[in-house]
Amino acid sequence: MAKDKQFAVIGLGRFGSSVAKTLHQLGYEVLAIDSNEETVQKFADEVTHVAIADTTDANSLKALGIRNFDVVVVAIGEDVQANVLTTLVVKELGVHYIIAKARNELHGKMLEKIGADKIVYPERDMGQRVAHNLVSTNVLDYVELSPNLGLVEVRIPRKFIGQSLAEVNLRATYGVNVVAIKRGQQLIVSPRPDEKMNDNDILIVVGDTSGIQRLESNV
């Protein structure tokens, strides 16, 4: 059963196609748009709706009812001009929340100025994840939420086994907060301070980058 929020994904390269398919698999209604007819046809069975359109043209997007979507993801990759123009058109048509893919910081600043609500840097973010995974065998995943804030999945250090979150007090020691614990197939969200940590637990923590780096180097 489809969930209430509706998404439109513009640009079906590697990033855009992954976003569109994942959202659809999670039960959301997804309109996937690309200017290439062959690419669009490949996605006919992967999402709710597909469309071929020149997304730099306001009339084309208006005809697709783009303003009725809760979130529009501008995932056009190679053509920076088309990416920026599409973001501008989507903004002018009154879409409430726009996520735009940027190739670099300068491109990202341009997208911010024309009204994108969130900028994503897939290549940079993946590079950061790989680097964090290489330097620490305990780090399973790393996501930068902002320049000074990160989210990390980390294996439970052996010295923490049997201790409660209150006893370990990661907030005081590293300046990070435990937002969830993965325990096998179970996900404990907002765990209680008296929650004791088991062998093979995975902590999901959020905090400033320096605190996360200190935690990584001590586990």
C-alpha cells in the first residue's frame, strides 16, 4: 500500500535511479523523469509512473503536475546547466521541498542560492564513507549530515559489553549521542540510559565530526 508522501525524481543516472527505485520499494508513489526515452522505458516497471520531458522547460513540468509532489529530487548529474535550470524551474513552480544533487561545493552554493532546500554530494559522501571504513575496521558506515555533524554505525567496543549507556556516557566522553542500537534483526530506537550493551551490538551515533573521530580511534 502506497504511503502518503509523493516523490518526483528528475534524472535517472546511477544516483537518481537508485533513489527512485528505493523510494518505490519503500512503498512511496514515485514519478521518475528523464529526457532520454530509452532510459525512461527501462524504469517503467520499477516506479509508479515514468515520463520523458525536458525538465528545463516550465510548461513540460507544469503538464506533469510537478507542483503536486511533496518532494522533488533533481538528480541530473553530468549537465550542470540542466541541473541548475531544472532546480530553478521546480522552485518557481512552487514545489515545497527540493533536494538537488551537486558535483562540487561551488555548484552546491549555486543551487542553495536559487532555492534548493537540501544539497547532496553523492560522490563526495561515498568517498568519505570509504575512507572512514578503511581507517577503522569497527566503522560500518558513515554519513555526513553537515560539515560538522556526522552519523556513524560502529561495532560495540569489547570494553563496553555488559555496561549500560549511562555507565559508558558517550555524550560526556566523545560528544556523541546514541540514537539507536542494532541487535541482530532488532533495531532499538532511542534506547534507555539503563540499556546494557551486548556482544555484537552495533551502535548508531550522531555527533560532531571531531567526537566521532575520537570514538573511531578508541574502539
